Amino acid sequence: MVLVGTTVIASRVIAGGGFGGGGASGGMGPFTATALRFALAFPVFLLLMRWQGVRLPRPAPRDLAVLVVQAGAGSVGYTTLLISGLALTSAADAGVVIGTLPVVTAMIAVMVLGERPGRRLLVAIALAAAGMMAVAAGGGGGDGGGGASSLAGALLVLGAVVCEGLFILLNKKLRIPIAPLALSTVMTGLGFIAAGLPALILERPWAAVPETAALLGVAWYALVPTVIGFVLWYAGAARVSGAEAAPFTALAPVSAVALAALVLGEAVSLPQILGVACVLAALAALQIPKLQVPKFQVPNWASWRRR
């Protein structure tokens, strides 16, 4: 989850944010960066599959259609919207927004799957909304612009979170479950195709010369949070329960905001701190089990006297 938070920093650098608060530099188109990310990660996942003895799945047509939509939403949609949003807003603001993923996913489940919202979810939605309002009120801005530019960036990042939420829920629509390593490999392969075509048509990557920082940002995104983050998460998930693993999602926004200050040199404002606090409270509201209040029984004093 700490590595997931670094995707915000990498996306900011890819978008042209630079290091150490140095302002904008030559960034990379979001589709080009996404395609390059998957091109780097795909062969690594293939090697991991060979090492683990995992085979590529052969899904039925319906499951294949679900996988294609998953790749379009969760793989391409998330990355391109995140990079596009971080061209307009700060990494600290984006870190707060990505922390709303569990709440957004629960909201999508209510609206799409028809699940009934409980009280804890309603409280979590209110807290997450308060965190978003704090970010919007702060107006951090991407390259010092602030205002409408920062709000537009935050909305693009929120769109990325919605795409990731759809990815999570679509996985439940697969008739035959796919092993995590095989699923990640399929997603990177399909994601490369889905991002590569618009990159060739819209961004003409052969005519652009991105800065070294942007290339390093893509390499980090592809190999560290995508591959190493996958290995760490599933190695940990094999040793703890889902209930024990879920609270660690709170580390992603904390990591993003902290690294925005340490790596990018961004000044973390009071609204951003309040936003993180609201998002963490929302995550806590989702995790706290329902309180079971024991019924008070009136003691039988007559029976006690007989004793």
C-alpha cells in the first residue's frame, strides 16, 4: 500500500511535475505512458508465471469480454486519468482523492449491484466527501495555478478512482475465477493493446522526446508498484485474513501525501491534512464492526438471597 501511494508521485513526474518543486518539465502523453508501463511490466509477469508454474487462462467469450472491459477501465482508465489529473493538481491533493477508493467502490456496488447501504457506509461517504471538499477548498493547483485547474485535476483523479472501483467489481462478474498472477498478466497485456492504439493515433509518441524524469517515472510505475507491489500484497494476503489486510489501504493516501512533500518538495497545506484525516476516518468507519451492545439482565435478587 505504501508502493501504491508512490503511483501518485510517479504520475506527477510523468505528467511533467519534476522533482524538488522545480516546476513543470517535459512530460509524456498519458496513453503513451500507460502503454509503456504495461510493455515493461508484461514480460516480468510472464517470467513470474513461468517461475510459479502458472498458465495463461483460456476464458470463455463472456469472461473474455469482462476482462477487456476490466482492462479498459481499471488498467488504462485509471492510469491515464491519474496522469492527466496530476498535470493539473498537486500530488498531495491526488493522494487524498485516491484514498477514497474503498468508499467509492462501496458506492458503486450500491448503485450498480443494488446493494443496500448500511449506516457505516453512509457515514464513510459523508467523511470521504468532506475530505474531497477540503481538497477542493485548498486549491493546491498543478503548476501553481490553483482554483478551477486544481478542481478539474481532482475530478480527473476521482474519475481514475471510479475506474479502479469498476475494475474491482467487474472481477466478481467472472464466471470462472482467474488466479491473481494470471489475471495481472492478462490485464497488462490487454492494457498495452488498449492504451497503445490511442497513443499511436492521438499522441504520436515517435515525434515526442520526453524528459529522463518522465521515463524514470514510467519505469518505477511499471516495475515497483505494479510488479513488486503485486508480489508483496499477495504474499501478505496469504498470511493474514482479508479483515486484517483491509485497514492497510489507509497507508496509500498517507504515503502519497508524505512523499509529495519529501520527493516533490510540495508544501502540504492544512486543507490537505484535514482531507487525509477525513479519508482515514472514512476508511475506519468501513472497518469498525457493528457494535454489539449486551442486553442488561435484571438480577434475580430473590434467588440471590436464597443462596
